Amino acid sequence: MNFHVLTLFPDMIEAGLHTSVTGRALKNGYIHLSAVNIRDYSKDKHKHVDDYPYGGGAGMVMQPEPIYLAYEDVTQNMEKKPRVVYVTPQGSVFNQSMAEEFSKEEDLIFLCGHYEGVDERILEEIVTDYVSIGDYVLTGGELPAMVMIDAVSRLVPGVLNNEESAEFESFHDNLLEHPQYTRPVEFRGRKVPDVLLSGHHGNIDKWRREQSLKRTLERRPDLIETAILSKEDEKYLKKLKKGLHESE
């Protein structure tokens, strides 16, 4: 899979993604990354890419032409028009379903805004998806782009060593992940649950599923509405909810 990031800070993108899982995936060729410096496409002798907003107001706005020229250069050899993600707090909030959808693309372009934003005309011209990572404001789109690339990369075949890791971690079936434990068996008086030491895989799977349901209900009850649940899951949730009501 090919990630292309249109940015004013390519070094930030390169440094952030050439480490850990994404760094290994890049090295092994499972994913490819091009961090494209929008300034390289400025026709201004000082490489300016921003100007004052029409109508007045504070701050500067990124100009459309350098962005379009960068986009044109990146896409010139692509067989089809790629999806272009504009990172903005005005967009739909990024989630695991979106990551799964993006992971099916051959090429994915991220446009990172800066200053007071980007000229609306370039957004209308090239952007296909407006995406946010939360209801807060950051200095630029680079960090959110890296967050999304990390999440999407994990779903690309070969990126993770253990094929089950991507499938069964948090948000599988739209549920949070069950608790994890490792050595020692006891730490400061807290013991690993006996079921995990039993070697009975059926019981372990059942315990993990129930813990996943319990944790989701406690920490992210909003996810339950869209979770993929079996009849056993629904029965267990009903029992949990009854217990909660009785304790109130």
C-alpha cells in the first residue's frame, strides 16, 4: 500500500513513521511512504505557500496552487483517481471501520493543513474525505495523518507478525480488547486470573470475550449499539446490566 502525505513538514512525517511497526513495514516493503514537501511546488522565490485571507481575519491561509501541483505530481502515474484525506476537525471522526476501509486502497493521499487552513477551492478540487481524530485543534495535520497511517498500516497483510493481532485487538467486532497479563503470576498482591493459567482454551476464550464485553460496557457503552454480538453475548450483557442496576 502506498501512503502519500502532502505537508509543509516532511521530516516530521518521515521521522514519526520510520520507527516501530510502521518502520519495519516500510523496510520490508509492505507499505510505501512519500512525504511530499508542498513548498517545493511554490513558484514564489521565497517558497511562500500562504497568504492573507480575503475578507480579512487573523492568520494566513495555504494557497491552492502549490498544493495542486504537488497533488498533480504525486498522481500523474496512478491508474485511477485516489482518495485524498484532508485532515480537519470539521471532518468525520476517524475510527476502526474507516481504517479498514482505507486499508483496501492501493494509494491513499493525506493533505495536511497548517496556519488558519487551506483555500476552499483546492479542497473542492481534490479532496474525497474530510477526517478528524477528535474535537480539538492541533497546529497542523501531520500528527493526525500519522495516527491514521499507523492504524491503517496494521491492517495491511504482512505488516504485523501475528495475523491474529490486527483481528483481535481493541475494536474487533467494535468491542474493546480484554485485559492482558504476563509474568510474574503475582505483582504487588495482584494475581493473574486463574482461568488464564488453566490451559483450557475454551474457557480462556469465553473469559476473554466476557471481559471484552464488560470493559466495553463500562468504558465505552456507546460502542455496544454497533457491536457484532452473538446470542451468548447479549445474554451476558443483560446479566451485566442487571447487576449494575442492582448495585445503584
